Amino acid sequence: MASTPSKSQILSLFRSLLRTARDFSDYNIREYIKRRTIDGFRHNRNLFDPSSIAAAYSDGESQLQISRRQAVVYSLYAPKLKSVMEIKHA
């Protein structure tokens, strides 16, 4: 297993996951990824065992790769209509 990631690596992973959420054009998917990222990091906030921290970090990196691939695939087939949440009322 990999060594324990530093605090800066963990924060970088968090920011990367949130940035990847912006790549989705659909409001619902974008918000779901943001919510899942924040909830996942809150859930793992109290980990102190180096092996469990490394495992959670590794899982986060794999989720980041999955999100990036899904953003590319989804951009090819994304609906052209905006969600009701995205429509600005004049």
C-alpha cells in the first residue's frame, strides 16, 4: 500500500474532485458529485490510522479518475436543455 498522503495532497484531491464536478453540464449530476465529495471527506475526517487514511485517499483518487472519465462521456451525450434550477428568471 502507498504511504500516508500529506495534508496538502488530501486537500488537492478534495479540490480536484470539486473542480471535476464543474465539468458536468447537468445540474443534478454536478450537485450530486459535489455533495458526495463533501460527505465523503466529512465521513473520513476522523481517520487517524495511516493505513485507513491511505486506503481512503486511494479510493478518492480512483473516484476522481472515474469522475473525469464520466465527465468526458457525459459531455458527448448531455441533454441540450437546462435544468429548471439553472434557468434564470428575469
